[in-house]
Amino acid sequence: MFEVLIGAVSGIVSGTGMGGGTILIFLLTFVMGVDQRVAQATNLIFFIPTSIIAIIVNLKNKNLDIKTGIIISVFGIFGAIVGANLAIHMDVNILKRCFGIFLSLIAINEIYSITKKYKKVKNKE
């Protein structure tokens, strides 16, 4: 039952374009105690159907730049091959630290963006 809740929450976040996989990996590793590599591989399986649905919805709403998407996808495939090989050969504790640093950088960027936007709005008043 808990897996259903995790999937639903991750799917909702993924559907908004904010990276539901990040939430999924966090919940699987820290809440359910799943190994980091297993959580990341599970995220890849989760990503396929959720991204297909998101693509369909965004195509319908004409929210896609297909040319840019194709270029990013081609190089993303190359990056995924490199990243998967790195993850397989990396110590799981280092992998967890890298993921934690990644999440921290995202949080810092979000806080910075929100603060900058707030100051901009405040200065207009």
C-alpha cells in the first residue's frame, strides 16, 4: 500500500515537470530503506511511462520545442550510459553523498530564485 502512495506522489510531482524521480529516490531510500542503486534503477523504470504521458499531454497543449527536445534526448542518452556505468562501479555511500549534494544544490538554487523573485516584486511596490 505504501508503494502505491509513493508512486502517486512521485507521479504527481513528475507530471508537473519538477522531477518526480527525485522524490521517488528519496522516499525509497530514506523511508523504505531500499538500496541507493536499486532506488535509482527503479526510478528509471518509473520514468518511462510517466514521461510518455507527460509528453503526450504537453504535445496536445503545444508546450514542446521538439527540435530542442530531440537534441537534449540524444545527448541525454549518451549521458545516461556514462552515468549508469559510473553508478554501477561507485561505492553506494559515495553515490548517496552525491545524490545528497545534488539535492542540496537544487534546494539552494530554489531558495536563491525565490529570494530574487521576492526582492524584484518588493522593489516594484
